[in-house]
Amino acid sequence: MLLTGVNPLRIYIFADGLVRFATTPYQPAKKDNLGDLFMHLTNYAINKKSKDYVKDNNNPTTGFSNANHKQFADESAHKRSLKSLYMLLTNIGYDVVKLQT
């Protein structure tokens, strides 16, 4: 992602990008959960150590489904292609084209 302006908002997103998700569901930051890096960060190097980490089994070598332009990824995987996320959002009823413009 490249942010080139905020007024008007201008963002460019690489079509073959990668998305990462935290392995613990987000909760607003509080004194007792600030140290939970699995909740507050999406960094792969951190989250791959979580007991809850789910690897994309569609491409076990790389851990995400960008290789060979595959678009189908494990929907519960914490690291997968942007295209697979767009496909998931489309399948559950979101207007991805509107999101991209």
C-alpha cells in the first residue's frame, strides 16, 4: 500500500499483495492486554509462534496463496493473498470494486 495524499485521500494497493491477520481477536487496548502481541500486531514473525496460527494449506511452501496466482486460500489462514481476501469479501456480499475505487 502506498498513501500519496490525505486530502483528498489517495491510496494505491498492489494487486498481488499480501494480507496478514492477528491470531487473537482484537479487543480495545487495556492495561491487562497491552502485552498480548498476538492481538495487537499482525507481524508474521510474531504470529507464526502463536498456538492459534493457521497456515494457508493451499500453499504450504510459502504459507500464502500468491504463488502461481492462486486465488483460493484457507479462509482461516492468518497470512494469505489479497486476491483471496477480495474473493472472500465478494462471496459474503461486499462490493469489492467499490472498496477498490
